[in-house]
Amino acid sequence: MRYRTALWLACALTLSVSAGYAYGGSQEDPVADALSRDLGITRSEAQDRLAVQAQAQQVVAALPRTGTAGYWLDGGLKVAVTDEATAAAVRALGAAPVLVRRDQATLDKLVQSVAQRAFPGVTGWGIDPRTNEVEVRVDRTRTSRAFPAMDGVRVVETTSSPVQQAGTVQPGNPWWPGSESNCSVGFPATDSSGGKHFLTAGHCTNDANQAAYGQSGSQNRIGTSNVGGSRTVNAREGDMGVVAVTESGWNLSAAVNTWGSSAVTVSGSVEPIVGQAVCHSGNTSKWQCGEVTAVNQTISYGSVVIEGLATTTACSLGGDSGGAWLAGDKAVGLHSGGASSCSPGGAKDQSIFQPVNEALRKWSLTLVTGGGGGDTQAPTAPGNPRATATTSNSVTLAWDAATDNVGVTGYNVYNGSTVVASGASTTATVSNLTPDTAYTFTVKAADAAGNASPASAAVQARTKPGDTGGGRTVRSDNDYQIRDYQTVVSPLTSTVSGRAATTVKVTVAATHTCQQDLNINLVGPSGTWYSLQRYGGAQCTAFPNPKTFTVTGVNENASGKWTLRIGDNGPGDTGVLDAWTATL
């Protein structure tokens, strides 16, 4: 049965292209038009290419799990195989097998070996299935060191390094994190209770509970970025974050802004494939297309190393970060960074994106697709709001349920214009408050279509008195080895009451032969990261033991989990974290 299905897929691929099948395009086809412009092909060739790669996604899902070592698009789907039996299975699926020497496990070990040998100036690495090798990229303007020769590893020299670009909720439109420079909207999504969100880049959402605006300044607020400090990643795991859409009047749209052509409506999501034609929408470069040159790549942006990214030939500029990447009408990625140049069809690795499915899975979100619903009636305001309990740093609220013509899906609690709690129940606890302080809260209900109710009546509450902090020291005496290209994570739990001081002193007792290799960060109980030291420097000097750092602008409860993170970003040096203290 498997081979019969495979033959049907192969026939379907041939028939759909010969019949002029478009992936979902029409006479007005902004994806095909942009691909024609940026790849230098005709509109008809662009539509045929989109049809081929849409069918290839189905074949990829049926490929054998063993005996293969990657795949790519080159006229049709090609698959690296290590034996003839796997080659026969690939042919039966309608793809072209290419016999290679190294299997996937061997390539994965090579990637690990490269990671252990990387040094500042190495800007990225990953598997190239077309050559059956691991490619390492070295920026010669940043280093003169030679990468060690290894069988199966190809070194590519460049003269530039990638950077993380900064700068109705519609994919590609601009948004502003607080007063910072703009980023771009990725893809709208909903959670299990119907709450509205959009995905964007993690380096745009680093700050916890930051206001998100649809234009620069304090007007036109969309919602809150990185609610609770747990909805962003800008580290090895990826470059992805979530903004909660909480303000009334904002609806989610599946229509990608193509900046002049008709919008492309997102119909689903796919994983990237090498050789795939893709387009992205962003606030600065607008609507640009290219080809995927590599997947599952490790990229060093200098200040952070991120795994699992895809590189492309499409151009991009600062301000595009977080924007929507499409393969046809399927969501494929969130813009992460690139060379910040815009020469369509230019050099390899011009732009980089985070696969979108990973972000959807991480936060259990559902991509918004199609044309949206017709429900425009807002719920009634929640009734009888009241405070049911208080501590020195929290207030618990309750209210009577709102009603709706279709159904209420959740509630948002506001302190002024800021969302401080969300959920589907009619109670909520607002934490991280200041002792002996008066607060005024309101509550709004929301339905599945994104309609928000009027605000409830205001409810006032005052937190209980508590220790206001300052001059109190907590300590961790656990020992950790500091190893090349690994991160030490040393947590401690503080029972100190009240708020932490706005200036916190952190003393690190550690030995290390090259302090310039180290990234050192403090993470507060809210999940906010405070940078103590960034790695970099031409010469190595020993870490001064102990070393005291001063952190300003701290806005945390003193109690809870504080974490010291030490990342070693260079080779050939060793060390030990003996202890650390924080004066709160």
C-alpha cells in the first residue's frame, strides 16, 4: 500500500504541473509576480515552480526515516541516500535519489565537532545535503584564524557577518516594542482559549510585559509583548517570540501584506526545504523573494548563537525582523536577520529565518488561516469586580461572567492600559506588585473572533506592607564546570520579601583562563534578562576572582528564582564557577 500511494503522488506531481496547476495562485498572483522579479524567471515558470514544491512537501512527509541524509529541490525533489534499497523507495515516491557517502548520523557528529571548534569570526555552520558536507562560514574581516581541516567539512570565507535586524494585525506590517525601533509582524495565531497573539522575532520581544504599538509612540496600542517573561527565545533554541493582542478594535488577519499587490491569504504552514522558492514581507524591504539555500543552520550573530535557522538569497533590511516568510501561500518562517543589504537574487545567505512551526509548537498556538469570521458583536462587560485577597506583592480578583452571542473565550485584567493577567476563568491573581501601594484594576472579556468587551467597573485594592528591599544578600555555593560552547545555569531561590532594589550587585567567584570568552547574564524572577558581561576581545585575560557587577534598572520581586547564566563562547579555555551572590 505504501508503494501504491507513492506512485499516486508521483503521478499527481506530473499531472498538476502539466495542467498548469498553481499552488493557489490566480490571475492576480503576488507571489508568482515577486518570484518572477527576484529570481529572473517568467511568471508561468514561477507558478510551475510553486506547484512542484507544493507537491514535493507531500513526498517529503513520506520519505524513509533511515538511509537518507537530507533532501533539496533542483528541478524536482532530490534525496541523498546511502544504499540502493533506500534509493528504490525514494524512486517509488517520485523523487530522485542521489547516492552519498555520509549518513545523517555522521553528518550530525560533524556538526557537533564544528560547534566545539568554533571561534569568534565563525558566523555559522550546518549541513549542506547537496554536497553531503558540513559548511562552515568564516568572516575574514573579524578573524585571521584558520578553521581546522576536517574530512567532510567545507570552509567558506566571507567579508561580512549576519546581524539581527531591528527596526488590523497583518503579517508584514510594522509594530513597535515600547519606545524601541520597529520590528515586523509575523503570523497571527490563537491559543486554546481563543486568545489572540502574533508571532515575531525573539530579539524583538526580549523585555517582559512590554507594550506593543502599531505605530511609534504611545498611541495605537496593540497589546503586550512577552507576557509573563516566558514567551520569547533568543538563544540556541531559536529566535522567536509572542505578542498578546489585547486591545479592543484589533482583529487578526491571515492576509499577508505584499505592499502594493493583492494580499496572499495564508492557508497553512510547512517546513523549509533547500532550493524552495520563498518570499517575505517586512516593514523596510517590503515584499522580497529568493531561494532557501540551507536549513537547520547554526548562526552566530556575535552576541548570540542560534541553531535551527534557514538561510536564503532574498534581500532584507533592518526593521524586517519578525516578518512573515511564505512558501507559496503557506507560512514557513519568521524573519531573524541577514546582511542588511537589498540586491534581489544576490549572494547566498542574504537573509535568515526561524521556522514558524517550531514557534507554534513551543507555545501551543494555532496559526490563523483563511479569511476570518463574521462575528462582530462584542461580549458584555464583566460584572461585580472585586478583590478577594491581598499580599505584600499580589492582589487576587474575581468577577461575574460576561455574556456573548457566540461565546466568551477569556478575560484580560488591566492595570491602567497594561494587561497584567489573562485567562479563561473568572478569577485572576496579579503578581509582582509593590508593597503598601494602591492599585486600580479593570477587566475585559473577549470572544473567539477577537471582539473585546467594554471595561468592567474599576476595582481598587492596596497591597499589604512589606520589606521594601535593599542591602540583602542571597548566595549560591554550588560548583559548576565552565566548558567550551556550553552554558552554566546556576539558580537560587530567594525568600527575601518585598521588592528588589533598583540597583543590584552581583559578585561572581569563578576561575577561567579567558574572561573575554564569557557571556554573563542575570535572570530575575520575572524572566527578565540583565546583561553583566558580553563576550569579545582580541586577547584573553584571566577572569578576576571574585568580580562584582552592578545591575541598574532592576524591576523585580526580591523573592523567587534568580539565575546566573555563564556562556563560554570560545575554544580551548576552562574554568569553574565556585559561588555567586546577589545583593537585593
